[in-house]
Amino acid sequence: MRSSNQKTVLVTGGAGFLGSHLCDRLLRDGHKVVSLDNFHTGSRLNHLHHASRPDLEVIEADVADPLPYLRVDEIYHLACPASPPHYQESPIRTLKTNLLGAINVLNLSLRSGARVLLASTSEVYGDPLVHPQPEDYFGNVNSFGARACYDEGKRAAEALFHAYAAEKGADIRIARIFNTYGPRMQPDDGRVVSNFVVEALRDQPITIYGDGSQTRSFCYVDDLVEGFVRLMASNVRTPINLGNPGEFSMTKLAAMVVAMTGSHSSVSFMPLPADDPRRRRPDISRAESLLDWRPAVSLEAGLGPTIAYFREVVSGQSPGDRFLPLRSAI
Ligand SMILES: NC(=O)c1ccc[n+]([C@@H]2O[C@H](COP(=O)([O-])OP(=O)(O)OC[C@H]3O[C@@H](n4cnc5c(N)ncnc54)[C@H](O)[C@@H]3O)[C@@H](O)[C@H]2O)c1
């Protein structure tokens, strides 16, 4: 029987890394979940542990195509490849996913009367000239570079969300996500945590681009999902940074990964790719004051289950679908 608090929630990109953890959380909270995905970078394996659940529906569809009408209460719009090798494979496809996807999802939200949350990104700040990055910083983005299809695609998606709210009354939420990691990342998708852990587990040299002094902040997936849920439930219609403000250089991260995996890997240095940001750290004071949200999982605590997941993936034992969150829902 449907309880009064039970909602029907659409997650676009639900078979991806973040989307599948979000689906797990929403199911645990008692909601009905529709996961819509074209399986470009996501996998049905990420839903395997829920295969027989009647409260999870998986739809194969592309958000850049006209979407089927769905009666839903909330939409989390995550569909978009997130790692540079994937989104640079076809910049046009990435732009279509971001632009047409946002328009189709916003129209669906208006038709169904659903609140809609956009998974935006810290990439909207580009290579930032302000540090740490608050939401009112407009960014330093190259509209003509290799990352433009993603960075400008997300900026245009934010602008579309804002325009639909102002002109048509769409009920929007916008999360600017900073680097997030955890089980179910793909081993080969070119993100720094997965790269380092997989190289360490294989005792291969750990590849650092640049001199290793560039920094990133790393948010564990459970913390991010908690931020999503709080933002969706809030009245905050302006963009909100979600990320972990702890800042680590690439050399420090590599050393932690080597120590925690017990690896024999050395470190090898390669030239820095174009437009790679030097520093990245979220200013999360808005999330703290408006959502009462802050990350609870340290990098060391989050690397534990992440390494355990990749250990099984690298040894060919598991698609990594049985990992439970480090903390239960607050
Ligand atoms: N993980 C991070 O650190 C991070 C940081 C900033 C922003 N984000 C954003 O969060 C969202 C999810 O990222 P992720 O890390 O889970 O990446 P992911 O690649 O694992 O997941 C993206 C999902 O979207 C699906 N998808 C891609 N294009 C689609 C399309 N046209 N139609 C339908 N489905 C499509 C993929 O198959 C995949 O399942 C993305 O929008 C990404 O930009 C993630």
C-alpha cells in the first residue's frame, strides 16, 4: 500500500555511479523509483541487487529524445557522462544531452507537476580565479576548449532551469557537485580516484598529470546523496555547492592510495591536459546554513570501501553492487 509520504521519483542517469546510489537511497526511504538511462556510461548491473523489486522500474531512453509521459512527483536529472574521456568522445552528443535533455526533462516536470533537480557541476567555475568557490562566483570557463561541451553544456542547462522557473514556473533545484567518488565508479573512466586506485591495485605506476601540486576535494558518494535529498526537500531555488571542502594535492592522494592498498606502485608524471583546473574546493557555507548539510565521511574512511570495491572489480569477482552505505540515512 502507498504510504502518504511515498513519492514516485524519476532519476535520469539512474544506472550510473551517482544515480544508482541515489536510487538505492530513495528505495530505502520507501519511494517508488523510475530509473531512466540510455546505458551510455551506466550499467544495468548497478540495479542488479534490486532486480525483483516492484518499486523500481528501469526505462531505457535517451533524454535528448522526446521523453515518454511519466506521472512522477520529483525528478533528479543526472543523465550525462561525467568523466572527460566519455564526454569528449562526442562533444556534440554531450551538448545535445545537456541542452535537449534539460529541455525535455523540464517539459516533463511541467506536465507532471514534479519538482526537478539538476545535477550540475563544479566545472561551471572552470579554472577558478577565486578560491574556494562560492556559488556567486561566475567562473573562468573556456567556451572553445576540449572541456567546453561539458562545462558550457552544464552552464546552459543551469540557464535553461532558471529560464523555465522564471517564465513557466518550473519548481527547480540546482546542485553544483564537486568531485565525488565511491563504489560503482567505472575502473576505466579516467577520474582521478578510480585511476589511482586501479593503478595501485595493479602495482602499475600511478600517473599524475602536471607536477602533482594541483588540488581537488573529494566527497564520498553517501554524503553527496544526502545533500541531494536535503536540497530536493528544501525551498532553495538557487544553485547550491555540494562537495567536501577538504583539499588534497594529487601527490598526497597518490600517497594515501598507495599506503591503503599496500601497493608497490611508483609515481609517473605526465603533462597537464589543457584547461585542467589548478585548484578546486567548494565553499559549502550555503549548504551548511540552508540545508544543514556537511560531509561526514573523511577521505580515508571513504577510500576504504572504494578500494574494497575496486579490488573485487580488478580481480574480476564483482560488479560491485552489494556495497552498503557507510552511514544510514539521517
Ligand atoms: N561524480 C562526480 O564527481 C560528478 C561531479 C560533478 C557533476 N556530476 C554530475 O552528476 C551526474 C552523474 O554523474 P556520474 O558520476 O554518476 O556519471 P555516470 O557517467 O556514472 O552516470 C551518468 C549516467 O547518465 C546516463 N546517460 C548519459 N547520457 C544519457 C542520455 N543522453 N540519456 C539517458 N541517460 C544518459 C549514463 O548511461 C549513466 O548511467 C552527471 O550529470 C554529472 O555531470 C558528477
